[in-house]
Amino acid sequence: MQNLFLLGCSHHTAPLEVRERISLNAEGVQAATQELSALSSLREWAILNTCNRLEFYGVSESNTARAEMDEWLSRFSALDANAFLASAFWQEGVGVVQHLFEVSSGLDSQMVGETEILGQVKDAYADAVACKSVGTMLNQLFQKSFQAAKWARTHTGIGRGHVSIGNVAVELATRIFGNLSKSRILIIGTGEVGEATVQSLQSRGCRSVTITSRTFGNAADLARKFQGSAVAFTDFREQLDTFDIVISATDANDIILQFEDIEIARARRRGHPMFLIDLAMPRDIDQRAALLENVFLYNLDDLSAIANENLRQRQKEVESCKESLAARARRFWDGIGST
């Protein structure tokens, strides 16, 4: 049998500062795609790259796949290989199957039960199909993981409450301000997370949402969709002091909001607090801003703590779901071995 393996790094093994250093942008994923295709022993592979995990799924005819992957990563310049390998985990065989089943179902997420991960796994699979790097084994594995996720969502309550980054960010904002109808909110970024956050804000009665993006047309389109307003990316910093809550969710490689930008805005607000929620990976907001008086900065780790507050109450259900997924993984793996 060909060797199914997984080499990965996630929030379970790496703190936020490390996850920033191993986060791949679109160019990094493309570079990895090209380089992995050149590894002669690798028969199939797929890359799952999200804000909280970077995982390489592979099928190799070699028994030295781990050493070969480590060696490749050591010369892969798109990420900090030392940081990745120091926090990496390795799985083989049925362990890979069970892991992907749990990932797709939201059980392995930093916010247990969140819904966005299934779409991200499907996107990773579609990308691998597009570059023709999946064969029989990974095709079956990913398809079965989608079925497992559907079963978990249908037959258990792990996703009760529609856990998502956008919803949790708005929950945090509601805890801070109560009724959001009078709060002025700026959203930086028009990707999936940004749009989901705007939608959640609207459902909570927020009436003043401004959106900005490097591409003004995207910001204007999203603002029109949700009856908000748009501001040019080159101009929003000058207006920063007018917002009570700033939520940033871009895919930028560099800091979007510098310490100096926030310091100026804080001074202009004359003692009124400013709340910053950073949903990006790498982070968009200079973490030194948290040192400023009346500035309150939250990141993905903070949001996961809120999302998992009721996890203890659901723990038995989570464990039961994991046991069921483990049994499904074993049946799938045994079926692969018998063919």
C-alpha cells in the first residue's frame, strides 16, 4: 500500500506568533504547489492553508516521506521552516483519515464547531484537483471527509449556535457596547470573513458600518449589499478616530494599522475607548496598540476563548462525535487496505 501521511502545524502545536511566521499567502501556496510537484516520490498531495493551520497531505511510495518532506521544507523560502518544523506534527494511515474527518467537521478547530473550515477544506481539495495532484487515495479521503462533516452536522449538536469567526467577533462587540445600533464600526477587508462579519453586524441591528479595502470597488459593492458606506483605503486612517470598533480581516502580509496610526486616533477621541478586533493571519494590527490607554485589542486567540466558553457543557457530545468519526475513519481505512 502507498503511504498516506500528513505533516502539519496548527493552533494546537504553535502559538499565534509562530502561526504568523508560517502563514502562506497566495504566492506562497503557488510556490509550494510547484515545488511539491517536483518531488519524485510524492504521488499525490494537497495543501490545507488557513488562519490557524498549514497542513500537507500526501501519498508517497517511499518509507522516508517524513525525511523528504522535512528536507524540502528546510529549503522552502516562502515560510519560516525552522518555526514550522519545531511545531510540526506527523500522522500516517488511519490517523490522517481521522484527523481530516475531525478538521472538516469543525472538531479540531480553535473555535470548536465553527462552520468555515469545511469550505476551506473543500477549496483545498478543489485547488489540488485543479493542479492534478490528487489521485485515487486523496480523492476518496477528501470526499469521505465531506460526508463525515455532513453526518456530524446533521446528527450532533457540535455546530449549535452557528459558530463562525464573524459571529464571534460580533458577539465580542456586543459584550463591549451592548446595543450596537449607535456604534460606528469600520471593517477592513472584503473577503469571506469580512463579509460574514458585516452580515452578522447587520443582523444585530448595527446601523453604521463603513467598509474599506485595497480595491475600492470591492468595498463599495459590499457596502451596497448591506446598506453601509465605503471609504478609500488611502483615506480610512484619517477617519480612524470616528470609529468605536475597528474589525480587520485582510490577507495582507504586513501590518495594516501601525501603532502611530492608532495613537493619533486615540488622542483625537479625547478619552473615548477604541476597540480593535484583529481577525487576520498574519495579524493586521500592531500588537503594541494594546499598551495604549483606552485602546482594547483582541485577536483570534481571544475570540476562540469566547467561542469555547460553553465547550465544557458540550464536551460529552464532542467526545461522542470524535468516537463516531474514529469508527468511520477505521472503516474507510480498512476498506482502502482490502482493495
